[in-house]
Amino acid sequence: MSTPSTTFSLEGRGLKLDNSSDTDPHTAPLSSSQSHTYINLSGNTLGAPFCSALGPLLSAQTSLTSINIADIFTSRLLSEIPPALTSLLTSLLPLQHLQTIDLSDNAFGLKTQAPLVDFLKQHIPLRHLILNNNGLGPEAGTHIADALSDLADRKSEAIQNGNKDVPNLETVVCGRNRLETGSMKAWSRTFTKHSHVKVVKMVQNGIRQPGIEVLLRQGLKGCEEIEILDLQDNTFTHIGAEALASMLPGWKNLRELGVGDSLLGRKRGMAMLCAALGKGENTALRVLRLQYNEIDSRGIARLLKVVEEGKLPNLRRVELNGNKFAEEDEGVERLRRLLEKSREGAGAEEGEGEGEWGLDEFSDLEEEDSDVEEEEEDAAEDSEVEEAKEEEKEREKKAEGIVRDAEEEEGRNVSQKEDEEVDVLAEKMGKTEMI
């Protein structure tokens, strides 16, 4: 007799499942067995009635550890998503072994994020959260971050109440979500509370240098167990680079660092990064992603010096495409040989682990600037930094104004209520005879 499969998958079938009657032909294995550990419903489009009928089948999977419900609302109206999502997530809440959930490629803006926020606040077993390309924006992104902060409090309470099996939140993937600088204070609070996080990927979120600085200095600073940090395609400049450099020595378990396409800058940013790596505290580092950062031959020379001095003994992969140096640059060739030597020393065969060793392919290098162009670009960088600071000040003033107006309005409402209560009391006193 064959053992029932512990995996159920409808991945990528493009099914349009609208009604409760659609459950029978497509989800029969979930009815016949409650021992599934992994479920994948991604790449289909699910209606609210179908999700309502599916809910009891999901809640019966008491051994479930991971579920993929990415890309399940394509072509659905915004009004359809909250009830459908509520049915799915409510059914998952009782599952005490469910530690991994992927909700990528679903629209969770302000109008649809509430069910997800409620779930994230409550699901104590959560260990790995994947939210890529959900269109959150800074406000909904703040709600998600605050929900995860609440989750940290619930995890702590559960531990204090004797639950020894509460896992740490170890993975937070929240990329391509327009989180922007405006939500970074909330996210910094999240990572302060979830200080045992190991994987943080927040690529392509429009986070500018003040937000990067807040995230690193106030949030990730205390996450000493972090192993993978990917902040590619946000804006660092030398402000973010300085914050990153100050944090790096404390991240001794860091294996992968992604800061490609982040405007690190040719001089100050790369110099600070290499100085931090040169302290020899990041010996676990294997992968360094630095594409499209205007790094020139001098930046390459700085990185080469760190590697040659043995400060990064486990380094196996460096990505540098899209920068400003010649492919035949001597420093590049020496770095290539050092990485090849590391691969051979690890016993990896040629071609084995393609994309995990050596340098990436240089398909988009730029010419190195002249001295005049460098001076102009340095001045432009300084100007951009100042503009970012001014924009942040304006945002803070606006936020303070909103809070102040709310407080004044609350004061007016209280005064009006007090006046009405005084009038009522005066009327009663007027009707009372003195004895």
C-alpha cells in the first residue's frame, strides 16, 4: 500500500475557481487526507465562495508546515479580495505547525490589507514570511510592520506562559512593495523586536538614504544573527553606506550582502564599505552583490586589498556588472583569480554551482569618468543628499501637522462635550428646589 503524498499542488494551472462547487474536482486529496505538510495554490485565481468552501479543508491539515498562496487573485475585483483572503487566513490560524507562508504577487494595498494584518498579529508559529510584489505602499507597509511588531509581543507572551515551541521570526521577504522611507520607522521597530531574524530581503522599495539609515541604525543594528541582507535597488549614497559600514562588524554570521543598484558612490561609499569589511569581522561572507553602483577601478582596488589580506576567507561570489571599470582591469583579473582559487580549494568542479562562484558576467560596463566628470558627479551626489534631507524634513513636518490637527480637533470635541454636559447639569439644578 502506497504512502499518501504529503504535498498538494495546483501550482500554475491557471484555474479560475469561483464557486464552492469547484472544490470537489480540484481539491479531493485534501478531503481524503489531513496529513499534508505543504500546499501550493499559486498561479490560479480564487473567488470568495471557493475560498470559503476551501477553508475547512485547510484547517483540517494539522500537519501543514508551509503554504504558497502567491498570485491567487489575478483578474479579481478589489472588493472580492478581502472576504476571500479572510476565509483563507482564518482557516490557517489554528494550524500550530504552519511556519512558512508565501503571499507574493497579490494586491494588498490599503483597501485589501486588513485580513493580512489581522493574521500576522495572531499567528504565533510564523517563522518565514514572503511578501513580494504586493503593491503595499508606505501606509499599508506600516500596517504590516506594526502587525509583525504585535506578533513579537504575542510570541513573548506565549513563551512566558510556558510554550517552549514558539519559533523566532527568521525570514522577512518584502520586496517590490513601494515601502519607501515613510514606513522605515515602523519596520525598524519590527526588527528591534524580532532581533533573531536571519534573512531580510527588501529590494526595490524606493527607500531613500534617510530611510536606509533608520532601517540599519535603529532596526537591524541588533539583529546579530542575520545571515542574508538584500537591500538592492534602493538609494544609499554615502549616508546609507556609512550606516551599513557601522553595522557590518556586528553581523558576524552574514553570508550574503546585496546592495547592488543602490548609488553607493565611487569614492566615499565604496571606501567605507571596504574599510568595514577590512576589519575582518565578516569572515562568513560568501556573496557580495555590488552591481550598478558606479564603482571604478579604485573601488575595485579597495575590495581586492580586503580579499588579498584574507579578511573574507569564505568569499566565493562577487557581482560587479554595470559599474565603471574596464573588463581587463588588473584588479578585476586578480580578484577573478582569487575567487577561482577559492572554488578549487573548496573542491568544487568547474561549472559546478554555476552562479555561486567567481565574478558575474560583465555585459553592461560603463567607461570610467574623467576627473572633471567625477567632480561634477560628486557635487550632484552631495546635492541629492541635501534634497533627500529636506524632503524628509518636510514629511516629518507634515506628519507633525496631522497629529497636531488631530489633537486640536479632539480637544474641541472634548470641550463641546463638556459644554453640553454643563448645560444639562445647569438645567437639572435649575429644576431642583433648595431645601
